[in-house]
Amino acid sequence: MTAGVVAAIDCGTNSTRLLVTDGVHPLERLMRITRLGEGVDATGTLAPGAIDRTVAVLREYRKVMDALGVEAVRMSATSAARDAANRDAFMAAAEAVIGTRPEVLSGQEEGALAFAGATAELDPVDGSYLVVDIGGGSTELVVGTDEPVGVRSMDVGCVRITEKFLHHDPPRPDELSEALGEVREQLEDAVQYVPQLRDAARMVGVAGTVTTVAAVEMGLQAYDRDRIHHFWLTRAAAEDVFRTLATERRDDRAANPGLEPGRVDVIVGGCVVLVAVLRFFDLPGCLVSESDILDGLAATLRIN
């Protein structure tokens, strides 16, 4: 039996997102910056304020789901929840609002779902694909054609890199260098475990960092999913956006079209991961995808 209208919720380190779909057409997509993983890398716990922010957004999403007649929901929690000693407090609060308990996905599970969403509209003949999901606390690298043949999760993301390395406004050159070095080391480790990562013919980038860099490159005054989805972001363009954002003070950075306020303080950290991946694998660019883990989660609700 397949569900009718279904919903997927992803409680990430930086943002909390909702997808409602009837299996053919998306009925609603929402994203709110909630910073669930604020400080978790240093403290090992979810901050009470971060939990409150995220649960408040979940209440908003519950109302949207009720209005659209959602019949089934799957909710995930990723890097921040994986790393937090007090994650049960958040899980209980989220379950009380949504009615289902968040699943704490492993890096492997997160990567596989991101791959399913990102490649659903792509032709396997054009693969193999390297799907790169840059989150707030982790980055998943997934390689495959019609299904993953290798997944590696790295403990680097836009929030984690920012909190660990980028302490000045704008970041100092030595901070950026150390951050890039950290990502490069983790990439070297990743290909030791999954050598197939080097064999991918094309990179597909998903999640907020990649879509934001694309939006800034295009100079979008307002978010336009159709223009961002499957935009080809060249490596040169990604490097240019990185240089621009990394050398601006926060107030100047915020004035860039395409950069939403909630990402101003962490976008440079995300750019560090993106350009480090492009450099490490010597890629000409990446295909930007707006379909990701949410689409993968929703698809599982219709396969019963």
C-alpha cells in the first residue's frame, strides 16, 4: 500500500526543512534556519535555545502538514543529533509536536538518501556521480550510478568549520588555510576507505551551501528553485564566490544578492568545504541539485 500525501522533515545542524508531496508534485517546500547544532562541536550537547528554535519551527510545519492532509511523515535528524549527548531531549520534544520520532541517521544512511534524491532525475548513463551533501556538521560523499556503491561521511560542514576555525570577521588567511587543510585531510582519508570516489565522472552538489553559492553567482534577488535546480556551477565561479565572501566583513557579505540572512555567518565555512572538494578531485564544476535527502525520505514513504 502506498501513502497519498506524504511529508519529509530534515532536522539538520543548520536548517530544518519540510517537503510535502503527493508523489508526483511537491505541494510545499519550506526551510528555516534553526541552527540546531549551535555549539555542539565544542560542548557535545544541544543548546536549550537551539532545541526551542527547532521545535517552534516543527510546530509551524505540523500546521502546514495538517492543512495539506498529510497521511504519513518521516523525520530525520542528522549530524548535530548524532553528536549530542542530550539528543533524547530534542527527540522527545520533536515527537510530541510531529507525532513521529526523528530517526537519527548514520552518515551512511544520510548519504544514501541524499544520493537517491539528487540522482532521481538524472540518467545513469551520464554517471558515475559523486554526490556531495554539505551540511552544517557533516559532509557526505556518495559515488554511484543508479545506486550508491560507496559512501563516506566527513565531520566537516558549514557550522562546524566556522565554529572551529573562522573566528575573525572577515576570516584571517591562516584561519582559511587551516580550515582548507582540515577538509583536505578528511578527503584523503575518505578516498582511502572509498577509492571509487576518485572515479566519478560528474559531481552533483546538494544542500544549502551549494544552492546559496549558485544563487550568489547568479545574483538572484529572490530565491528561484527552478533557476537553481540543475544549474552548472563552474569551479572558477565557486572559487570567485569564495574569494568574495571570505574577504568581506559580515555586513558587506550580507548585501550579496542570493545570500539569505541566516547563512551569512556560516557560508564561508561552507565554501571552504565546497572548493576543497572541487580542488581535491580536480573537478571542473558541479551540477547543483535542489533534490536531496528530503526527496529521498519522501520516496521511501511511497514504496511499501
